Amino acid sequence: DMKVTQMPRYLIKRMGENVLLECGQDMSHETMYWYRQDPGLGLQLIYISYDVDSNSEGDIPKGYRVSRKKREHFSLILDSAKTNQTSVYFCASSSDWGGNYAEQFFGPGTRLTVL
Amino acid sequence: QQNVQQSPESLIVPEGARTSLNCTFSDSASQYFWWYRQHSGKAPKALMSIFSNGEKEEGRFTIHLNKASLHFSLHIRDSQPSDSALYLCAVSDTGGADRLTFGKGTQLIIQP
């Protein structure tokens, strides 16, 4: 069963605390993504990872960093969280094997609140 | 940088009607065009894609792509209440299929 998982699903942190969001996929996809979604702004790409230790900045990388040490696992880290990082964070994965032209499969999301 | 715009922002249509959603993009070299659907509180899920000019139909859903006009659209016939969702269009960046720029979305409500 093809699946992208995210942990935790809900998280409340205080400003200045560190945050770790985790994502896993069981499809052996090479490419993984972190997005944030805010009302009226659509999905904004934070980071993209093309494989283990091969990460690139997306459109809004400031204040975030990522880690990918295994193909099936991709982490998003917020060092010293800020209130404007309150959002819903989605992880996704994709592969262009089999000609599906990199359809992205999304996880269920993590709702992060920074107080 | 790719600029993707969707219209309208929101739309209410009666059950059984035909619905049209629009998306414009700025990079004429873009190659891959997607519609994703996101039900309330759920993850976005790919609905349809198109990679060459023209039309593609899957069931009640049809995509039109006109690269010269920098425009593509999603048409839903016989709209159902279960079609109520946020519809996101997405366009690939030049040079690769895997990096997409998403529009801000159209919130579609189908009234029974």
C-alpha cells in the first residue's frame, strides 16, 4: 500500500523552541519535498530532496533546514521556531519511473502552532 | 520564477452543472501541467495531468492546455457534492518534471 506518513500530526511549540517534523514513504521514491500551506497562499515549496544527502532549497527555505539520511525518510527542522512559522506542513514524494512524470504523493500533514 | 495564477478564487455551482476552473502560467517552456484536489482537512491528491497541447478526458473531468496562451483549465461535467474541494493547479519548472509551482487554489462548492 503506497503511503506517505508524517509525525506528529499536531504540534504546539513556544517561540524559540526547536521543532522536528518527520516524514516517511514506503514507495522507494527518489524525490521528496516539504511544503507549507497557509490560507489563500496555496502550497509553497520549502525544500526538495533528490536522494540521500542531495537537498536543494525551494522557494521559502529561510528558517528551515532538512535532513535525509535514508531514502525513505525526510526530516524538516525549525531551529528556534517563530510565530510566523505557524502553518500546515505537507511532505510529499515522487518518482518518474514508469512514466508517471513525477506525480507527487502527499502525506496527511502536520499542523504546527508556534505560540 | 514561474508565476501561476488561478481563477476564480471560489465558485458555487448546483449539483449536475458543468464547472470550469482556470490556470495561467508565465513560463512558456513549462512542460508538465497538473490539477490536484484537496478535500477539507486532507492531503492534496493528483487528479489529472497533461503534457502536450490539446485536451484530455478522464470520466467527468477534462483538461484543456493551450501553451501559446499560457493557459490550462479543468472542466467537470455533472458536478457532484463529493467534488466540493480546493482545486490546485501546478506547473513544472523548466528543466524537470519534479519541481512544481502551485497556484493558490480555487475553492469549489457543489450545492445539492
